[in-house]
Amino acid sequence: MTRIAQMDAPAEMVGMTLADELLVHGWDVAKASGQPFGYESEVLEAAHGFLVQIANPDAPAAPDVPFGPPRELPDSAAPLDRVVAMAGRDHAWSAS
């Protein structure tokens, strides 16, 4: 167990949460600033494992909702595109 946010949580879940935060928000920053985004496959897998447990297709989309509804993508989509879509992002979004 690990203590985080004033509660105990399994260390594996905390690690997956951190991977999701780094991957998704790192992608956000890279996309918004027009930079390439690189990641380790293990981080992508951990973020996917977290989002599979958290993402909810019935989630409302609102500024105060931590996760909006996942976006639909074809099975042929790249793994990174699928993960950011699970977090409610438009994988094709561009700052330009």
C-alpha cells in the first residue's frame, strides 16, 4: 500500500495513475506546443491499464469532470491514439 491524497491505495494503482497523468498530460503539452511526443511502451501500457478501469462511456463532458467520455476510434488506430481517446481527447487535434 502507498499513501497518496490522504488515503491508502495499492502501489500498483498509484503507479498506473502516475503513468496515465504523465502520458496523457505530456501528450496534451506536446500537441498544444507543436512538439513531437515520445513515450516508453511500458508507460503506455500502464496508462491503458488505468484508463480501462476508469474511463466511462457514460461520463458527462464538463469542466469539473475529471474524465469525459472516451472517444470512438477504429480498432486499427495506433495504441497511443487509443489511449488518449480513452481519456476523452481528440487524437487528431492540432494547435494549428
